[in-house]
Amino acid sequence: MIMPKRIPEETKQRAIRLVLDHLDEYPNLTSACETVSTRLGFGAESLRRWVRQAQIDGGERQGVTSSESERMRRLERENRELREANAILRDAAVFFAGELDPRRR
């Protein structure tokens, strides 16, 4: 299995700027991303997704911003942890209720 290479954030931002600055020179976003990604040596689809997210974050396109997405992930993780804690407490309550039951003695 080939692991994808980690692209530095500065390189991502530079590639996004290149696409956005020269977008009017291409017929569409995909062709602009293909040209820039070929020059910089990474996948065109990755670059296209980064550019679309940058446009969403900049208010130029409809969608969920990066900050909203991160907030949702954080809340979902917190919710999952709370559900697990509740399940543990529920199981503990059942266990201790059984231990304290006078009919078991």
C-alpha cells in the first residue's frame, strides 16, 4: 500500500493562490487545477478540493466552512465520549444495585 505524501501547508496555500489568480485564463476550475498540480507535482483532485474549500471559506461558494466542519467534528467526538461515559455509568449502576440487593444474600 502506498502512503500519500504529506504536502506542506505553505505549498497548498501557494497552489490555491496560483489557481485562484489564474482561474480566468482557463475554461474551468478542473483544467486550472490539472495544470497547476502537474507543475507542482501532486494530484489535481486534491488541489481542486483545496480550492473549492478555500472558496467556501472565503464566502465565494456555498458550503460548510472549515471552522464549521471542525466544530461539528469536535461536537460529534464529545457526544460519542459522553455516550460512552453514560453507558459505563449505567452498567456500574446495574452492577452496584445487584451487589446491594438484600435478596442476593
